[in-house]
Amino acid sequence: MKRLLFLPLAFVTLLLFVFPAFAEPSLLDDHKFSSAIFQIKPTNDIVSETISINKQKSPAKAFLFSAVVPGTGELYSKAKRGIIFMAAEVALWVTYFVMNGQAEDLKADYVAYVDEHIVFEDDSPVYSTETWTLEDYEHATQSDNWHYVYTENNGQPLTRVGKYYWKDLPEEKIDAPGGISLSESESQYRIEAFNKRTDMNDKFKQSKVFIGLVVINHIVSAIDARIAATIYNKQNNKADVSFSLLPMMSNSRDTNAMLNMSGRF
């Protein structure tokens, strides 16, 4: 008989404590719920606690991440556009290496062409281009022939360069002043070498442009990552999690409690 009287009382208690908690509009609109059953001592009170979890992203970290690897700062700040910066970084580096490789091939072709089409004079200090620098090769395209030892700024001779002329230069022009313009040159070898030199230099310049774009990508991504972190922090200031412990009675007369957890994330 006592058991029959207790069941209605328990039902009324649940209505008084549980229903008002779930009927609040703010809870229904802003929270998600999950429940679990725990064994506790008998109680008629509702135990409630709210925990605030800080979900801030550091703008400084986001800036640093993207400054090192573009796009990572955005992804850290939950901005999917970071993938665009990462893809751009890969594309720019791949393009640079491809173009730089092409420039190196043009350089090798240019050097080989000069080696093949010049002749060193009999009284030249050297008889090969073994010790030549790229500057020496470029200097060779500036003249039809060269009768004087190349000198440094201090006037000391650079014997590594020697004296030379282009193979197809007419014999009567070998001893003539060689410092004439390219348009007046009688050596087709020199003209072709100059064109190869121009192609090589242009390709190196083009490849360097992509290095500049890589630097710009790092800077823009770093600034954007800082902005993304700031925006994220404004939109996700904190996450509130509430725990409510509600008394309840099971059919086996055991005293239990229902733990309700709600949060806005």
C-alpha cells in the first residue's frame, strides 16, 4: 500500500523539477542535451553547475604558422581558405623549379655553344674556357674578337680569360677592333650566342618572379591568418556547458539521479 502511494508522489516530484527545466525557451533554443544515470544518495534538490570553456585562437600563433607554411594559420583558425594558400604555395614552388630548370638547360646550351664557336689566339695566356665564369661568357658576346687580357678593377690582368675571336669571323676582321655593335657584327656565331644568352637571362628572371610571389604568398597568408583568428574569436567567444543533477526513483525502489548536460558551442 505504501508503495502505491509513493509512486504518485514520485511522479509529481518529477513534474515539478524536470518539466520546468526543459520548458525554458533559452534551453530549448540554444542547447543540446544528453543524459546519463548515476547512483547517488537520496536527495530532493537539483544540483546545477555551469562551466565556461575558452575556445580562443591566438592571432599571433596563426600569423606565425602561415608565415612559415602558408595556409596552416588559417586552418588553425578554422578557416578553410587556408587550403587555397597551401595549394598556391605548392604551385608557385613547382613552377619556380620547372622554370629554373629550364633556365639551367639554356645556360648549359649557351656555354656549350660559346665553347664550340670561339678560337683562342696564338699568344693567348690560356687556350680553353675551363676557368671562365658566366660573366666571362657574357663578355664574349659583346665583341667580335678580343685582343687584350681581361682586367679587374685594380688593373691586374685576368689571365684566365685569354684572347679569342669567333670562328666565322672573316680573316681580315680578326685583327680589327672587335668592339662593334651586334647589328654590325659579321659573326653569325656571336649573334646566335647573344640570342641564347638573352633567352637564358630572361628565363632566370622569370623564375625569380615566382620566388617573389612565394614571399608575397607567405606575407598575405600570415596577415589573413591573423584576421581569421580574430574573426573566429569574435564568433566563438566561449562555450557554456551546464550540468543538472535531477533526483528520480526507479521501479525497484532504488534512488537514482539523472544527469542532464546542456551546452552552447
